[in-house]
Amino acid sequence: MSESELRPGEAAVELPPQTDAGIYFIGVIRTPWHSRKECPKRGSLDGPICTIVVDERWRGALTGLAAHQRVQVLYWMDRARRDLVLQTPFGKDTAGTFALRSPVRPNPIASSIVELVAVEGTSLRVRGLDCLDGTPLVDLKPERGAHG
């Protein structure tokens, strides 16, 4: 079954002709996973160390981040479908997209809380990600109350 085919119970909609807003990707995420099958369903704080590479223009925005133990990473799942309203995850009942944590959503924004291992220039070494190698980075935020 290809990723564009619908499973029993699934439904897709026609996407709007244009988007409503623009975002700036601020970097890229480097992980060991190159396909959805390899990628974990949820990140684990004992998982492999991954690297978040922030664009040089945003270097100053990293000031003080190293003082935090955990960081919320927002990223854009650029290879995910965006048109499903009903989904049938393998081995589960059909549910609406907003009732699932699937990467398939109208705006494929994902969020992970990761352990910040190190900040080296504009590269962050982290544990706990669950995205494909080359995933665009949308934002970074220190976890509330997780000051180092």
C-alpha cells in the first residue's frame, strides 16, 4: 500500500487553494531516520542523540538556551499528507485526525520535549526526537520550569 492510498474507513478532503500564513524555517533537524517505518512513534529521552542545526542568522536567539535541561522543539513534518480527516492507524479504530497524534494533519506541525545535551555554536545535541532526517525546524522554546 502506498502512502497516498486510503485505508478502510479513511477519508480525505480537497485542500484549500492557498495557505493562510507563512513561517520561517529556522534550521534543520538531523536524525538517524530516513523513512517513516524507521522513525519511532514517540521520542524517548534514552533514544539516540540527534542534532538540531540552527541557521547562522538565528545564533543570537540561542543565548541562554544552554542553561535549560529540556527544550520544546517545534518542527514541520514536510513529508506528511495533509488531506485526511479520518484515519485508520494500523491495528486501531478509525478516528478523526484531531483525535490522533498522527503526522498526517492539515498543518503538519509537531512538538517534542527533548533533553538538551549540549549547545555547540549553532548546533544543539538533543535526545528525544521522533522525526525524519532533514526535517525543517520551526521553533525552540525552553520547557517551562526546566531551568538548568
